[in-house]
Amino acid sequence: MNISHNSIQEIYRKLILKHYHQAFNRGLIENFHLPMCTAQEENKICGEKIILQIAIDQQKLIEIRYETQGCAILIASASLMSMHLKNLNLCTIIKKIINFLNMIDEKPFDKNYLEKDLLCLQEIKHFPGRILCVSLPWKLLLQMIQKNN
């Protein structure tokens, strides 16, 4: 099946809007049955912020939550990330993050590690000013995993 570039852009727009309006795992947790690690990052160019909260148990991401102040792309990216990485083991998560970031940076990546909706985010290449928006949650999660393990 050959999909036109315009169709891919339309899918991308719909995906961003869907996850902006119906974001998964949004909102921080105050009382969780496992210790939570929290970190935040800011896009110094536009002032967007994300707070990421995770719980890891036995090398598995048990919980992931976030709160954002930013654009629809940042919110959608955090939503998709949390949806696809929750309940996976850390080795798999790291591979997915690295492949996602390589894809966003237009470097070689293995698409087998990324779900179809994540692959749609390749369209961000047409909006270079938004690359940091889409990558910010993923980079922060990778830093948190590397720091705490």
C-alpha cells in the first residue's frame, strides 16, 4: 500500500490532536505503593516544561506520569511515550528511546522497536523548531533511567 505524503501528514496531525486532548498518564501521583523518582526539564528556547515521575521495580517501568506546560506536540509525545513504555523492562525501553531519538534526528534506526503511531512522528522533520518539543520527554526519561540504575 502506497500512502501519499499528504495522508501521512494528516495522520500525524490527527495523532497529535488526539493525544493532546486525551493524553494518557497525565498528572502526577502523590501516594504510590512504590518509591517514585521525579525529574523535570525545560526547553530553554520556548519555555516549555515537563515533570516526569517514574516508578521502577525489578528492572521494569511500573508507573510513568507527567505534567507539562507546553505545546500540543510536547503533550502528545509524552502521552505516546508513557503509553508505549509503561510496564516494559528497562533494556527494551532504552532500545526504544534510542531508536525513537535517532528517528527524530534523522539518523539510522530500527523501526521494529517503534510502534506505528510513533513512526508517524517522523513528520516532525518538516518542523525543525519542534524537534526538541517531541524529544524532550524521551531524553528526560533516558536520563532518569541511566541515573537511577
